[in-house]
Amino acid sequence: MKKISRKNIVKRLDIIFSLYIRLKDSDNEMVECYTCGKISHYKKGMQCGHFQSRKSYSTRWDVDNCKVQCYGCNVMKYGEQYKFGLKLDQEFGKGTAEKLLIKSKQIVKYSNQDLLEMINKYQNLVNKII
């Protein structure tokens, strides 16, 4: 059996995690952009937006750091980080955005096995929703 590269494992995890983020708060497959309120089908122009950049593995797959965003907010407006942070603090309590910022600065090293376990975790969560 061919060994899966780390790059492909990360890619697979990104895909299933994004699907989970877009589905977990969906209502009849419709989702709302966290930063502008646009409502659309979870497959049509809606993405997994990250408050702290995906560059940081410590928050890349953190459910608190990731919310549904429309293409406009996530890509064209660079994630609307300021609005995103204000909304996080409003929803989860003052200081949430700062905690995620601090967490994003921490160095985390996941083994391939850790990443594969996360893929299984989010695949199981998606299967429960669908």
C-alpha cells in the first residue's frame, strides 16, 4: 500500500474540517456568513474562515477559530479579521479573540497519526450531520 504524503494528509484534513465547519451550524443546508450575515447554501461560495491564519497549526483546526464565511469576506476582504474578532468576543465572551491570538503563536507539531485521527474525528462528525 502506498504511503500517503504529509501534504496530502493535511489537504484531506483541511477538506473534511472545512465541510464540518460549514455543516455544523447549517439549517436545511443553508449557512450564514459569520462576518456579514449573507445566507447561502453551504456549498455555494461559503468557506471555512479562520480568525487566526491557517499558517498556525495550533489554531488551524480549532473549531473556536473557524466559522463560515462567504467568499467576499474570507477572500476579497482578507477574512474581515477585526469584525471576526469582535463577533467572537460578543458570542463567547470578552477576551476570546485575544486567547486565540495567543494560542496561534504557540508552536504545535502534529504527527501524521495525529492528523489522521483528526480526519477520522471530523469525518465521523460530518457523518452524524449528513
